Amino acid sequence: MHFRGHFNFERRHDVRNNYVHSQVTASNTRAHDLLVRRFFFSIFAKKFPAYGFEKHKGYGTRAHYEAIKKNGITKHHRKSFLKGLV
């Protein structure tokens, strides 16, 4: 069943709605990224207990740097981030 042409809807463009929509989209994307990060680091914490991933979730804390110096890096560490440390 086609309704095209049977209804006359007024279309309005509101810049504020675009702004709010982009903010909500950005928030949802950020929340999803954090959720994925937590998921992966919960796995890494079990696989690599010496690094303390369950505490710092991979963020560059003093404990994280000390664990890297003591245990080396894993294949999951970003080498570009670790320049000068290792």
C-alpha cells in the first residue's frame, strides 16, 4: 500500500535539533566505547594478571607503567604510546 501523495506533511528544518542529535550520538558512541574497553580489559585482567588491568583499565597510571617496566609489554599494548618507556 502506498501513501505517497496522500498526506501533506510540513517539513521544518531546525538547527537546534541537529545539534542535540549530534550531542546524543556522540554521547552514545563514547558510552559504547567505554563499555567495549571495560569488556576487553576484564578479559586482559584474567589473561595478564601481573599488569593489574582490573584496577587501571589500561590507563597510564604509575602502577601500569611499573608493571610494564617489570613484565615488558604484551601484544595488546600500543607501541606508539609506549615510546620512551620501553
